[in-house]
Amino acid sequence: MAPLRMVILGRQGSGKGTQSERLTETFGCIHLSTGDVLRAAVAEGTELGRQAQAVMDSGSLVGDDIMNGIVRDRLSCADIAAGGVLLDGFPRTSDQADALEAILGGLDHRLDVAVNIEVPIDVVTARMLDRGRSDDTLEAIRRRLELYEEQTAPLLDWFDARGLLATVDGVGTPDEVFERVVAAVELHRRRA
């Protein structure tokens, strides 16, 4: 079977990190977090990494043009071509999803599935408060969740319109959620 190419989505506190770790072990794909990719491009001093560093140094957010380029460069690496990829934190918008579709098409690949781990807002809020991090104040959590809802609803529609969206119940033990996620991934891979 071809290497897995998937996106993982979910509110902060939904368990994406835990599930991503287990999915990469199970399917042998590379976990690609946009933060990690951005930091690596900056550390390596690539042209796009230098551009990103200049933007971040100015206090601005890295724009789609730079982020899309950094992701394109990373997706074209041999390890991902051979093993597949689990994208975490990209795409965040419909425009980035369009770019991802074009990037994968240019590499003669396609996305298999976008898994959305659905956990109610009150549950993720409680989870984040329980972590006890200094930046996890109730107000900060509410704001991050509001931003997620604003940005992600159109993205879920984008994946759904292409038959790629699998929404999985994220309430339960990590093992229970993992079983649901794997079942959703396998179902979408069989359809491809």
C-alpha cells in the first residue's frame, strides 16, 4: 500500500499530539508539525527560513507564501516520499489547503484523509486547565478556541467537500480514541 498522507485536526486539548505520535509509529509516516518545520527551516538557514526569521523578528506572523514554500520543500524530501506524512498544524485555512493540494499534486501524490478529533469545548477547556501551564488561563484558552473555530470551520468544509474528512469522537481513553482514528484512516485508504 502507498505511504499514508494525512492531516490531523482538532481543538487544542483534543489529544492530537498523543494520537499523532501513535499514528506515526503505526503507519511509519513522518509527523510534520508546522512549528517544527518552520524552526528547522530557520535553523538550516534556507532562503525561506531566512525570510521567515525576518518576518518573526519583526513581530509579524509568517504569511502563507512563505509557510506554503517551507511545507512544499519539506514534503519533497525523500523520507516523506518513501514513508508518508502526518501533517499537524497545516493547513490552517482553506487557502493553505488549496496550496497543499497543489503541492501534493505537483509531487504526484494525493491526500488520503483529514482526521478531525472532535472533543467538546467544555472537555478541552477542562483538559487544558488541568495541565496547569501558565499560559493556560481561562481567558487565553477561550480566545485560542474561538480562533480555532473561526479558522477551522471553513477548512472542515473544504476537506468534507472532497470526501477526505473523517470526524472521530475524541472523548475516551487514548486507546479508545486511537482505535477510532485508525479505523477512520483505514476506511479512507480503502476508498482511495
